[in-house]
Amino acid sequence: MRLSLSYALGLAAAAVAQTNVSSYIATESPIAKAGVLANIGSSGSLSSGAKPGVVIASPSTVNPNYLYTWTRDSSLTFKALIDQYVNGQDDTLGPLIDDFTEAEATLQQIDNPSGSVSTGGLGEPKFNVNETAFTGAWGRPQRDGPALRATAILTYATHLWNSGNTTYVTNTLWPIIELDLNYVADNWNQSTFDLWEEVESSSFFTTAVQHRSLREGIIFANLTGKTSDVSNWETQADSLLCFLQSYWNPTDSYITANTGGGRSGKDANTVLASIHTFDPAAGCDDATFQPCSDKALSNLKVYVDSFRPIYTINDGISSDAAVATGRYPEDSYYNGNPWYLCTLSVAEQLYDALIVWDALGELNVTSTSLAFFQQFDASVAAGTYASDSAEYSTLKSAVQSFADGFVDIVATYTPSNGSLSEQYSKADGTPLSAYDLTWSFASALTAFEARAGNKYGSWGAAGLNATCSGGSGSGGDTVAVTFTIDYDTQYGQNLYITGSVSALEDWSSSNALLLSSADYPTWSITVDLPASTTIQYKYLVIDGSDVTWESDPNNAITTPASGSVTQADSWH
Ligand SMILES: *[C@@H]1O[C@H](CO)[C@@H](O)[C@H](O)[C@H]1NC(C)=O
Ligand SMILES: *[C@@H]1O[C@H](CO)[C@@H](O)[C@H](O)[C@H]1NC(C)=O
Ligand SMILES: *[C@@H]1O[C@H](CO)[C@@H](O)[C@H](O)[C@H]1NC(C)=O
Ligand SMILES: *[C@@H]1O[C@H](CO)[C@@H](O)[C@H](O)[C@H]1NC(C)=O
Ligand SMILES: *[C@@H]1O[C@H](CO)[C@@H](O)[C@H](O)[C@H]1NC(C)=O
Ligand SMILES: *[C@@H]1O[C@H](CO)[C@@H](O)[C@H](O)[C@H]1NC(C)=O
Ligand SMILES: *[C@@H]1O[C@H](CO)[C@@H](O)[C@H](O)[C@H]1NC(C)=O
Ligand SMILES: *[C@@H]1O[C@H](CO)[C@@H](O)[C@H](O)[C@H]1NC(C)=O
């Protein structure tokens, strides 16, 4: 058989790119691993001042100052390290992982501008590296942090439990996990800042990782017999999965990153969500936007294409080849440039897809994913292609080359010492913004693992039913809840209530709702609250500027699916 010239040239280019990519990975892997470890206190060589187990975002202290610890970055980084540890790839990491869980247990308890541990403080995005609160202005809360932390620690806890170390899991790890998952269950339906800390609304990445965390929490609770929270977590996980579907834009076939923000919604947020909720056992499931699902592939193409016209370094690259990608096309931070971790996330999603197609021995082209696959074969039709078919081979090797192309872009713009900054210039590819960004290094490690075909634990994504059933709090239904409390007030005092949902003014004391004293000493108020939702609240006594809160813990109510209910409380 004679190959056409262009096909032969294509193969040659693919071979060169693969060689480049393999040799880049061989060099960059140990640099990325060392880069991550250098940024973890207290012994990391660049982590000066960080307490043990605290992950700094970057050693950079000026332009920008990233010498802080973010719950999101830290948890994603430690998830990668914990995966290596539990899979026997690096047995030395145990003590460092123990430092991390201890540090996070400490950070959970620190009062901060988002609140205390029981009043919303778990949603605080970042702390000082000496484990004190960061009190400056910031985009808070960010509700993905507790979910990502729970996911990382659940992976470790499952490993220890299955190794017989049940005492440590029960006494030390479970309390951390349970706090985070109850925070997710109680607060997921509140607005949040997105992972880029800019848009306050609902955010696909946040919803997706929250959903994952509850599902794996349920599996873990089942494994360990710690089942008291499970029925609430199941209810909330079903509602989260239902809500997750609403980000899909069926007209333009992509996932809208945020419900607010006034942008196109094309955003690496969605690609990162897909790779960080990858479950190799879930096939190409659409409901959880698995990496090989038709929705996630269509979304990937729309996201990538949005960067083709806007970066000079992408000029002249053909429309079916890899390009540099960043956070979102409207980005103006540092003038809007590609980010290493975003470009690598594209490669990782594609490598994840290849893992699943190979395992299942087939791939599907659907009307939703047709445009994605037509990049590689303009004449491909919708259908199922078995692994022994010519079409499967064509598409598989094209996707592999496409994926390698994104790593090759990163390789091209990595400085010779292997350092990965946050960004690289859209004009000429030189590194920009914070240097040695921990998350950039971690994203290289996970993309390289995926390329090598390594896959990690499932979290229960397989076979979930995303049907939005009535009564799961999914329709925005509300129920009328009447709160009553007996209280003997002094002259000038009034009773108020506030709590964890907007209908209860989101824990605001200044906007707390005034109860009626018409039946004094019984005070009461009727509020429409979200159905089938666990809501926390407290009463306050206010007299002018004197505000007295009930003491901890919060009161909680799980609202019914419909109807009305009266909740009679006494002050504590
Ligand atoms: C491979 O790497 C070399 C040197 O780093 C570069 O000049 C070349 O363009 C790369 N080839 C491909 C196909 O990316
Ligand atoms: C912790 O770090 C912050 C920020 O660098 C600093 O302002 C504060 O004084 C430190 N606190 C302690 C107790 O070291
Ligand atoms: C359980 O794991 C913890 C954390 O690594 C360790 O400190 C402890 O010694 C282990 N206990 C047993 C019995 O192995
Ligand atoms: C809360 O959930 C409802 C139902 O899924 C949804 O319509 C609403 O947008 C959600 N709000 C937030 C802030 O998550
Ligand atoms: C809980 O455990 C039981 C028994 O091991 C199993 O049959 C069931 O599928 C598990 N449920 C979940 C949600 O993991
Ligand atoms: C392809 O589609 C069929 C029919 O919907 C489904 O059963 C199968 O799991 C899909 N395979 C993959 C790899 O997505
Ligand atoms: C690596 O190279 C970059 C760009 O040349 C430079 O900014 C950075 O300081 C270097 N890092 C180290 C650790 O030498
Ligand atoms: C999913 O749930 C809905 C409503 O609860 C039900 O009607 C439907 O049969 C379920 N689908 C599957 C595949 O289990």
C-alpha cells in the first residue's frame, strides 16, 4: 500500500512530536516533582516560613505575591502526591502526607473573614503560610476548597483503612473529612467565587468537584460504617448532579463555566473539572462530563478554538493542531496569556479519553462530538467504532498526536531549567507572572501520568442517574418554615434569625430577619426556604449595636420536599 505524501508527512511530524514529548517528559517529570516538593513546608527548599505540610502557591513574593497557601491548589497538589503514594509509585511520601492532613486540620479551625469552622470559615480560600488567617480583601468564599480537600484526604484514608490502620482514620482523618463534606452538603447551593477568584455566582468546576466529593464520601462512609451523614449526602449529591446538567449550552455545545460573570463561559474551568472528576470506571458518561463523553469533547474543541485567533504564538497553526490555551478568552490578568496548567489540562483530558477507549475497545462518535472528531477525519460519521476498525486507529492516533501537541507547546515554552511559571507570553512564549507555580508542576505530573496510561481510584461516577426528580430540591422549590422560640427580652431587645441560605441572609447579623413578638414570649417568623435542603441557622438578640449570638453549635433543619413545617426551638 502506498501512503499519500501528506499522510506520510503527517506520520513523520507525529513521530517527531512524540519523540519530543517523550524526551521532554523524561526531563521534566523529575523537575516537576522536585518543584512541587520544594514548595511544601517546612523542609521544602523554597517554602521558607511555611509550616509543615503547608503548600505555598509559589515562592514569588512580588509581582505577584503568591506566598500564601490556597486550599484548592494545596488539595489538588496533594491529591497527585497521595495517588502516587497509595499506588506504590513513591513510598517515601507518607510523613509529608501526614504533615499535610495535620496542617489542614489546623487551618479548618482558624477563624477567618469567611467565618469560624461552624459558620462558613471552611470556604475561606487562602491563608498565610504560618497558619494564620489572611484578613485582606479577597474573593471569598470559594466553595471548591473543602470538596477538593475531602477528595484528597479520602483517597489517603481509604488506603489506610484498607491497610488496617482504622484507628488513625477514625480519630484523625474522619473528623477533617466530615467537616468538609458537611460544609459541601450544607452550602453547595450558595453562590461562590470561581476557581480564578473573579466571578461570584455558581461555577461548573465547583459544582462538579462538590458532587464528586459527596459521592466518594458516601462510598467511604459505607466502607467504614460511619453512616450518620449518608442520607443527607445522597440527597445533596443527587441535587448537585441535577444542577450540574444546567451548565450545558445545547445551542453551542459547550459547558458554560459560570452562571454569572458576563463572559462567553468558554473556560479552562470546565476542562479542569473533567480531568479532576475523571472516573475510569464510568466509561464515557455524559452526566458527569467524563473526559471521553461527547459533551466534554465538544466542549474541549470550543474551548481550544477560542484561543486560536487571540494569541500571536498561535498564528499560522492549522485549525486541527494543538495551540497555546489559557484560562478564558476574555482574560486580562497580566494582559491575558496562556497558562501552562490550562494547556496541560487539554492534553490530560485527551489522554484520559484514550485510556477509556482502549479499555472499552471502542469509541463513539455522536452528533454532539462529531465536530470534535471531524478535525481529524472530515468524513467521519456518527457511529460506534470498534478497536479493530480502521476508523478507530485513525481517530485514536490523531487524538494521541493532538494531545501530544499540547505537551509539545508547553515543552517549547518551558525555559531550559524546567521551571514552570503560571503563564507564558501570548506574544513570544516567555514565562510570565509567578515563577515555580506549584499547581503548574502538579498539572505536569498528572498529565504525564495520564499519558503513561496510569489511572487512579474510582469515586462512584458509574451508572449515576442524572434525572432531576421532583422533591430533591432540584426545581428551586421552596417550603414555608415557621421558626418559633420563647425568649424573655429586656426593653430594647429584639429576636432575629440568620443562617446558611440567602433566604436567611447568609449569616449576616446586619441583615438578619426580625421575628414577630405578637405572641410574646414566643417569637416567630415564617420564611420560604429551599425544599429538601439542610440549612443551618442561629438566633440573635439585638439591642442597638449590641449583638448576642446563640452559642455553637448551629441549629440545623432539613426541609421537607413540599408543604410547610414549624420548627420550635429554645435558646442555647
Ligand atoms: C521538536 O523540538 C525541536 C527542538 O526543541 C523543535 O525545533 C521542533 O519544532 C519540535 N518538533 C515538533 C514537531 O514539535
Ligand atoms: C504570620 O504571617 C503573617 C503574614 O506574613 C504575618 O503578618 C504575621 O505576623 C505572622 N504571624 C505569626 C504569629 O507569625
Ligand atoms: C497509622 O497511620 C498513621 C499515619 O501515617 C501512623 O502515624 C500510625 O503509626 C499508623 N498506625 C499503625 C498502627 O500503623
Ligand atoms: C441552587 O439550586 C437550584 C436548583 O438546582 C438552582 O436553580 C440555583 O441556581 C442554585 N443556586 C446556586 C447559587 O447554586
Ligand atoms: C455499600 O456497601 C454494600 C455492602 O458492601 C454494597 O452492596 C453497596 O453497594 C455499597 N453502597 C455504596 C453506595 O457504596
Ligand atoms: C457507545 O455507545 C453505546 C450505546 O449508547 C454504549 O452502550 C457504549 O457504552 C458507548 N461506548 C463508549 C466507549 O462510549
Ligand atoms: C529558570 O529559568 C527562568 C527563565 O529563564 C528564570 O526566570 C528562573 O529564575 C530560573 N529558575 C531557576 C531555579 O534557576
Ligand atoms: C432515573 O430516575 C428517574 C426519576 O427518579 C426514573 O424515572 C428513571 O427510570 C431513572 N433512570 C434510570 C436509568 O435508572
